[in-house]
Amino acid sequence: MRSARLFAGTWPDGYVCRTCHDRALRIRGVCPDCGTERILPGVRTAGARTPICADCAGFTVSYQCVQCGHEGKLHARHLCTRCTFADELTDLLSDDAGRIRPELAPLAAHLLTMNAPLSGLCWLKHRKGRDREPADLLAELGRGEIELTHDAFHTLQPWRAAAHLEELLMACGILPQVDSRSARSNVG
């Protein structure tokens, strides 16, 4: 028998793997049984296999974010992807008082309006075998350890993460617009 740890959860029809779980939580529409607009992770088994909402399918778990009420995939502390990303960004970009440094507020706002917050969340995650990550650079920015100048970003490692962060800072108006690729090639 397989361990339940290999699965994302238990639904009325049994264990569900993470891939199927996440795919089902991306299906949105009007539930044909109750008529509400929401996620449709369940399946009506009688007749055609029609997607239905979690309540109509008999799910006992809630997929509503405890912070904003959005229904979908949840992460730690029962938060949706956008709220999880917002919390992590706030932690990284905050000063000693726990508030996002005012000069970095446009960066946080820019990142939080992205259409795919899961991409942003993945960008922050540590990968095996790497000493520094984008999250490290953001934390250093939050603590004021990185100067908000193009020259400062041209010496940072990993250079790809630093270059991307520099582009983001230009996009939200914190740094002036320059051709960072030509400026980077002139360094060193």
C-alpha cells in the first residue's frame, strides 16, 4: 500500500496526487449543481463526468484563503498564492519595524500586481546547490545593505538574479532607465 504522504489530499473519491489536485483547483466556472461561480475540483459521477464545486462534490476541506477569501490552491497557513507571495515579499523588504521600506514600496506593488503570483513565489524559493537567491537580494535590499544604484547591482551575484531585480527596479521607477546590458558589459 502506498503512503498517504505521497498524495496532496483525500477527496470523496480517494487520494489525489499533487498534479491532479493542482490541475483540478485551476478549473473555474459556474457549478452546474448549485449555480455558483467558483473552482470546480469535483466531478459529478452520474452520467457525464461534469466538473462541480467542492461543496456539491462533498469535499470536507475548504479552499478559501483565510486572508482574502479567494478560492483556489492554498499554501502554508491556508493562504492563497497571492497572499503567500505578499507575506513573503513583506518579510523580505521590511525594515526593523516590520514595514516595507518606503523607497521599496513601488517594487512590492509592481510585483504584487503580476498576473501569475505563483511565478513570483517560485522566483523567491531557494534551489539546491545555490548560495544566494533572489530572496537573499531582496532581503539585503530590505535591510538597506544594497545601494539603490545601477553600479551596486552590477557587482552583485548571482548576476542573473541581480540583473532581473535591476530591471524590476527600473520598471517600477525606483532606478532610472538605462540599458543595463551595455552597462553590465562595461563593468569588470
